[in-house]
Amino acid sequence: MVPDIYQYKMWELVFDIAHDGVSFDTFFYKTRNYNPTIVLIEDNKGSVFGIYASQVWMESKNFYGTGETFIFSFKVISLLTLEHQICESV
């Protein structure tokens, strides 16, 4: 879970592959002044996964971060799918 201090933070989009490209150098540059960050990635099946990073992103040969850093995943479903699932379970 995101630390309490950041749960109601107004998050800002600072890097978008569609706009910024896929370069890690660009990613590091664009995120250099942001701490913490959340990275979200959606695959071609609609699943979303990501990472909450408690420290600034940087190139490193070693692991770094704190115990607050974590990865997560979830599946986005439409309201129509949700209504269908609820109706079937009743």
C-alpha cells in the first residue's frame, strides 16, 4: 500500500511512451525531480501492472530503494462486464 502521506497526492503524468518514446535515458531525465513515482504499464490483453518507487529513478548496476517500494498488478474491467458477473452470481 502507498504510504499514508501519498495516498491523496495529486499525481502528475511526467512520462508517456506515446509522447516521450521508449528511451530509458528520457525516462530517467523526465522523472529525475519526482519522488516517489508510480509507473503503470498496460499489456495487449488489458492487464495493468506497475511499480511504486519510493526513490528517484537512476541507472545503477546495483539494487536500490527502500522497503516502501513494491510492484503490483490488476485487471481493468468494464462496468458492463462487472454487471454481468454480479447478475450471474445472484
